[in-house]
Amino acid sequence: MNKPRRIYLDNAATSWPKPESVYSAVESYMRENGAPSGRGVYREAIEVSRLVADARFRIADLINAGEPRRIIFTLNGTDSLNLAIHGLLRPGNHVITSVVEHNSVLRPLRHLEDRGEISVTRVPCGSEGIIDPDAVRAALRPSTRLITLIHASNVTGAIQPVFEVGRIAREADVFFLVDAAQSLGHLPIDVQAIQCDLLAAPGHKGLLGPLGTGVLYVGPRAELVLESCRQGGTGSKSDEDRQPLILPDRYEAGNLNIPGIVGVGAGVTWLQSHDVSTIQRQSSELTIQLINGLSSIEGVQVLGPKDSHQRVGLVSMTLNGWAPQEVSMLLESEHSIQTRPGLHCAPLMHHALGTANQGGALRLSIGPFNTLNDVNVAITAISEVSAMRLEF
């Protein structure tokens, strides 16, 4: 019996499949090299340092970071955000964020708030899940030190006004952190144009690398004040028992995840060879088809902007009479379509949309290897699920 083809529409959680070059790079390192970075002068160790430097350079080039040393490799996107938040904030600081954020931002802020160290303003969003920059401006206080904003919502896909908020932050002399978990690799990003001081992202989503990888861009202003949250060996200044102040060593204590970084480097190389703008256009075309198809199904409500240019390639929906978990399970069991139901680690977003009490929503998210057929099969399958309820 032939196994049905797997239709993977959960790329917002992690991208799959990866480019063949990613698999090859990781396997080649594991089988043929295996050396740590910055810890030796033999041939394989030197080659590893070159591979890490190349990955750092490519990511810096992808986001116009200016200097590769400003790209810090972390454990994952959450680790990047924690380093930015805990390393930057001081007792008495005020932070502006939004209800659109992922728990990777909400929970570190709540932790510091519960300890009485900081105060937080969470600005609301509109019906399509987009915040108003004027609400950010109105929330500024003399004690505001940081504005943190997700670039694209992992629930609605809505692209947030990061350029406008970046200008507000710079005018107010406030640090600006961008969570690019759903945008890096999906949208062209220029950190200098955005005027962000910090940009965090995982390596396993839009960058097409393995799980357990993350990056943090540290801009010139943040470099002066961002404290390290982890100390240890770096392979540099080993005669000193204080953490080196140079970038990236200040934030990269201990052995790096070389298999992961090599994979991320290969993923970014693939992205650059295919052009992020082209990938964005293809994703937008599939997103239009998905929104139009779902919107035509009785009982379906599509969340977020109707304009595909205002969102990345993910679409969340609800279906009257069905819990999102039920729909997701049926899509998997009957059609081998894999999606993500629930609250998506973004509880405030679901409360704002009015979907929290019904178990959240069903999310379908597009990657560079999805096809028009994948989208059409998903639309047909959800239509069949809707019809099942109507028959009862």
C-alpha cells in the first residue's frame, strides 16, 4: 500500500522540506569534519571557522547588517529574543510592545514585570491584526528604553509597520527590537532601513536551516550596552577570566552548534541564489489562492488582512461548528495535510481576535516548496470538512 503524499502546510512552525544543499552540508560536516570552531589550528578546525564565518557573512549580507561580526549565533529564535531583552533592560525601564507578540517576547517581559524590574505597555491591534504606530508614539514615557515588535504575526501573517515604528524609536532615542521569526527569508529585510537596533530570528524557519539555531543582529547602539547572559569559553582571550567584549565572542560562550550553523549557511546560500523577492512573490500568489478558496467555503472565517501584500504566506481560519484541533486532525488523517491548530503561542493575539475561547484557529503556512496543487487540495479538503458538519 502506497503511503499518501505528505502535504506540509506548517512552515510557520518550521520549514520543510529543506533544500538538498542543507542536508548535504550538515551530513558532510558530521561525516567528514566534526571539528569545533575556534578551538584548533588543524585543517578541519580551520575549515570549520571558515564555514561559520561564511554563514555569518551571508546572513549579514541578507539583512544589510554592515559587518558580519554583528550577527550572533544563538540556540534558537527564543534565545535570541531573551538575549536582547534580558541583556538590554535595566530596573526601572519601561517597554512598549503589542498584543500581536509571540510568547518568546511576552513571557520574558512578563517575567521581568512580575519581579518588579520593569513596566510594560502592550498596544492593541486593529481587526486585521495590525498595530497603529501612533499608539506606540502615545505610549512613550521618559523611562521607555525599548520598543519590541514582531515583524509579521505568526497568527494572522499581518506585516507590522516596522519602518514607521523604527522612525519613532530613533526620534525618541529608544532601542528597537524586531522579532523576524516569520519574516526573515520570506521578505526582503534591511536592518538599516528599518532602523532597528536588534533583530532576532530562528534559523529553522525562513532561513531553511536545522532546528536549534538562531541569529541575533546587534546594531552599533545596542553593542555599547547589551550585556551577555551567558559566559564561558570562546577560543579567544583565553588568558582572561572575563568574557571578551568583542563581537561576536561576547555573546557566543561555549561550543557553537556547528552542524546547525553549517545548515543555516547552506539555507541562506539557497535563498540568495533564488532571490527572496522572487520567493515572496511566489508565496503571495499561493496566499491569494488560499484566501480566495477558503473565503468561498461556508462557515469559514479567514483571519488577518485580505490583501496578500500586507501579510506573509500564512493564513489562519476558523470553521463554524468545529474546533481547530478537530479540523487539523481530519486533514491529517483523511488527506495527509499537516497544519497547526491552537493558540500558536500568541494568546494576546487570539484574545484580540476573539478566537481564544474557541481554542484558537487553524493555521496553514506556505514555504518555498509548496505548490498550487498543495493549496487546491487543502481548499477542497476543508470544503469537505465543512460539508460534513452541514450534513449532521
